[in-house]
Amino acid sequence: MFVSKNLFVNEKGHLTIGGADTVELAKNYGTPLYVMDEDLIRENCRSFKASIDKYYGGRGLVCYASKVFSCKAVCRIAMEEGIGLDVVSDGELYTAASVGFPMENVCFHGNNKTDNELIMALVHNVGRIIVDNIFELERLNRLAEMKGVTANIMFRIKPGIDAHTHDFIRTGQIDSKFGFALETGEAFEAVKKAVALKNINLVGLHCHIGSQIFEIDPFVLAAEVMVNFIAKIKNELNYEVRELNLGGGFGIKYTEDENPVPYEKYMEKVSAKVKELCAEQGLEQPFILIEPGRSIAGPAGITLYTVGSVKHIPNIRTYVSIDGGMGDNPRYALYKSKYEAVAANKADKPRDAKITLAGKCCESGDLIGEEMSIQQVESGDIIAVLATGAYNYSMSSNYNRIAKPAVVMLKGGEPRIVVRRETLEDIVRNDVD
């Protein structure tokens, strides 16, 4: 009935998430409101970890992508579930460090890390710094020498895979701001340089071919390209790369017509190819890392809104305006990303209306979706937008100086605030009188 398995309708006809009544959550905590189901987050963490254990003999690490949704509570969950983190900024690294996250299980990404961020990674003994370009490699070696340490690195490689996804989130092809290209020889030259540097320890290679991918074949092909590159490095430089990070990008169900492949199917087919090629090339199977951020958090979250005005434009469309919008979910404005919406207080009624869900920002493009199916709604109704656990809170802004919503986490159906709602004082906090 719904895109996420933790959503149901109770005897009142209200939408529930993780056993909690969404109408009551809206009443008690206000709207807009992000709601995250901790139980489903943990279940997803365990599913990926179990797949690594099964198909790679326990020689691997699941790394939750902080950019998807980062706060202290999520870092603690990842730590307790025995998985790693990938971070892309000093803020994400600081959040992880603030809860005592084991730094050996952290990967630091980014195409333009600052010196301060690299120093911070060295000071915290981050397990793997994913180097994106030669300029960064040289800076990191210099900074590591200054600190008297050796930096463990992976190179981000562009394997040249077209993952058939949105142009803005295709990152495996040669024309990308991320990583080293294989086709031009750039990646091999970088490896040659790295193995000769005194304060650099090249432990592995990393690739990421895109996001929201529903096919298995691109992942299999990427693994084949990467293992063959590891073999080339061994054969020509007599240097064996010990780790391989295959990234993420596993698709989730945002709408009823999307059918993601079960996570285990990715693992099964990709691991078979890795094992086959390693045997052929005489390689030891590398330690495998994966980064399933969206597919851990995305299905576990919803966003609740209160309907304000309903504007019918005959023979054109019906605008349903809510008390949030692109400030708390910019993905439709950026990517035309599709979502399902439900009138939470009328969830047992048929979704027989077509609407455009509009935000409150002073911007004509401030929409959450167009031609969305939903129940007949009126002012005061509570609307739930589904599968918003990924890239909503983390991409939120204060456009129009609107305060960001709170985040409520559910455990066993019991809610608690993990991120407070911003106040107007928060909006002006950094202004100078």
C-alpha cells in the first residue's frame, strides 16, 4: 500500500510510521516535522552488514553516507550497529567525533578538501582519506610530513560507467568533477606517484557510479573495471592494493511504480564477479567497502506538513500549499525528484485527487511535486510526504529566513527529539549588530 514497509493505517484512519500515529506526532511536535524510524534504520544497517558477512566472508565494511542524514543520533546508531561512516566535510567529521565514533572506520571524501579539513582528518587518525586529485595528494603528503604521520588513502577512480540515472548524479563517467580517469592514464600515474611518497600509504581504490540505480549490471561492470585496474597495478608496479570501495547508489522506492532490486542481489552478483576476477588474476580478494547511505535512511523517514490554502484553477491544476517546502526538501526543485504523499488524517480514504504540492517560499519553483495523487484535502489537514529520510534534512536551508524543522526519532514507536526545531533567535544568531 505504501512505498515503505514501516507505514500503516490505524483504526482511526491515520497514517502510522514505526507504530506511531503521525497525526499525534504533528499535534505534539508541530509541523513541518521530519520523522525517522530508528528501528528501520537499524534493520537496514544489519541487512547490509549481513550481506557483507555472507558474500565476502566478513572481510568488508558497510559505511553509512553522512551526507544523506547526519546528526549525533545517527552517528551513535551506526557506531552501535558496527558499521562505518563516510564523511565529506569538517562538520560531518566533527559530528562523528563528538559521539566518540571509532575513527578507523571513517572514510573522508570530497573533491576539494581544505588544508584544515585534511589536518583535522590526520589529527583524528581517520582510517581512510579518499584522495580526489593530484593537487590533494601532494598537499596531503606535505601536511602528513609536517605532522610526522603517514596518511592512509584510497584514490577515487572514475570507472567510466553510465549508470542510466539523472545527469546531475552520474558520477562514474569521465566528465565529472570527482576522481581520477582510467581512460587517460591519469589514475595509473597517480598510483605511481602515491607509492613513491614517504608519508602516503595507498591502501585502496574507490569508485561510485551514481545514485538511485535500479540495475545490477552497472555495479558488476564497475567491479570488473576496478579489479582489473588492481591487477594492472600489481603486474606493472609490483604493488598490491588491499582494499576496494565499491561505493553505493542502490535505488529505493520513492513511488509506487519503482521496484528496487533487493540489496542482497547486488551483493551476490558483484561479489561473484570480484571473486572470479581475483582468482583469474592471481589476486588476494580485497577488503570490500560499500556506502549505502540513501538506502539505509531514505525509506525510514517521512516529513509532516499542515495544509494552509487550497487553490483550484479550473482546467489547469489544484495547488495545495503547506507550511514547508523547498527549504526542508529541495530535491524536486533541483532534480524533479518524485514523491508519494498521503493525507495523514485521512489515510484510509481513496487517493482520488490530483494536486500540485506547493511550499510557502517566495519562489514559483517551490514545489514538492506535481500531479501527485492524494486524498481530498482541505486547510488544516496533515500531509505526509514519504521516503524523505535521505537528502531532506541534510540539504535543508534557511531560504526566506525560515527556520528548519525538528527531527523526531522513533524507537519502538516511542518518539524523541534528536534535532531541535530552529527558533527565530537561531536565524539571527550569527548576525553582527
